[in-house]
Amino acid sequence: MVKGIKKGDAVFTTNFSFFATAEVISLLGATPIFVDIDEDTFNINPELLDNQIQKVIKESKLIPKCIIPVDLFGQLANYQQIEKIAKKYKLFIIEDAAQSFGASYKNKKSCSFGDIAATSFYPAKPLGCYGDGGAIFTNNYAYAKICKSIRVHGQGKDKYDNIRIGLNSRLDTLQAAILLNKLEIFDDELILRNKIANNYSQQLSNYVKVPKIHKNYISSWAQYSIRVANEKDRKQLVEFLKVHGIPTAIFYKKPFNENKIYNLKSDNFPISKKVSQTILSIPMHPYLKKEDIDKVSNTIIKFYK
Ligand SMILES: *Cc1c(COP(=O)(O)O)cnc(C)c1O
């Protein structure tokens, strides 16, 4: 909304994320152009991003405007490559950091990449409030000023001076109070999540594909997601874990291109298709006890044995 994205504009994003990432593009009347993912990180593949941008330029039906990388499950996207591509085609970047608050690359924190970043404080995210909340980050004062206006129904000089079409996007005082307190223990929680993830990976790496975090990256572990051989194995493993009282979740069962709303051919997205059929998220939060981690791990190992 800050950049006036509208009908006729192309916004490039990953084919594998929560629906909201694609939804906001369509909400403004623009066209989302989906890009397949990297199999190791589940994040947008920069090489394929470049190809898709070239394709849109060649077809000259849409105007390329923006890239929305997502830091899926808490690991940052490859911004070194994405920033080069954005520069080359004069596009701006919105970091979808809904799952990555607290993550970093060489001490550069999530929510500081691109031109604008957005995170979510939904309870299931790394820093969750007790309802709905979120934050926008930018180092551009002009953008920040427009965001502040949009947040309160397009407010101008005062409450009843409305100078643009905005939203009700205020953060409740109650949620803010909860977040301020949780923020104080957040760094400790991040360390705990990383310890738990390492422990899972040590125990499980001989049985399933464990998440790969590249060198110099620290994940915020919104999810700990393993990969199994195929859809049938996943179904049986989910059932086996359920019988043993262990909940699991599948993020995401369908890549965007297979959603009825978009319904695009799937041969362009082999990796996101494969990942959507074989991924499984197991319990992850900072207060999982050693017994819990062992129980989850041992039950998965038992399934394979
Ligand atoms: C949760 C999530 C969102 C949306 O967050 P809300 O707080 O529901 O608006 C957007 N993108 C991703 C990747 C998410 O996981």
C-alpha cells in the first residue's frame, strides 16, 4: 500500500508459504508471480526468481515492481542474491518475516532486510502475543510515515482528518503489554529453541531429512520440519505419532500454484510440490523438556525400525 502497488503490477514471491504472503498481493489487485524454492532451505530460489522476472519482462503484460521473500520456518531467505536481483531490475523488497523474528545472518537480524519488513505476533510465531498483532520495520522515514497513517484509517493531522484509504491495524495496548514482557525473555527463548533443534537433529538425522541451516545463519525455529520419503510414509508416521500422543502439523499441504484461487500448472514448481508432499513439523517451543524431545525422537526412530 505504501508503494501504491495496483492492478497491472507483478509481485514476485515464493510458491511455498502461508496463504497471507500471496493474499496481500491479490488484495491490492496486483498479480503474484510464484517462484519455486530451494530444497534445502524451503525459501525462494534466487536463480529461478531471475528467470521469472525475465519472463514477465518479455511478455510485457505486467510491470515488475516488488519481491516478497519469506523466511520460512525461521531461516532467512538468501538476501545476498535477492538484493542483487532487485537492484538489477529496480525492484523493491518486502521481507515477510512473520516466522523469523529473532533470526539472523552474520549478526544482521531478521526484519532488517529489504526496503520494508513485516513480522507477525500471532501466538504460534517465535514472538507471540495472546491474540493478533504484528509490526512493520523500515529505515525509510517516508515509508514509516505513510505506514503510521495507513495503520489508523489513513489518518492525517488528527483522528478525523483522513487523507488516504487505510486500515484498522492498530496493535492493542493489551497485546503490546504482553509483548513488552515477552521481549525481555526472548533472547533466552531463542537459545533454548536452537538447543532443542540441535538435539532433534542429532537424534533424527539417520532416519529422516532434518532441517538444514546454512553457515552464518541462525534460525528462530518457528517450526522444526523434517522430510520423509513420500506421502504414504508421512501419513503412516503422522498416525503412529498420534497414537503415541504426539501432535504434528503439515506446513504446507499445497503450494500456492495448486490453490484453487490461483490454479497454475504444476510442472513449473517441482520442488515445492515434492516438499509439500513430504514435509512434517514436529513439536517445537522453548520449554520442551529433555524427556519430551527424547520421546518425540524415540517414537520417530521406533516407527522407522
Ligand atoms: C503467519 C504468517 C503471516 C500472517 O500473519 P498475520 O499475523 O496472520 O497477519 C504472513 N506470512 C507468513 C509466512 C506467516 O507465517
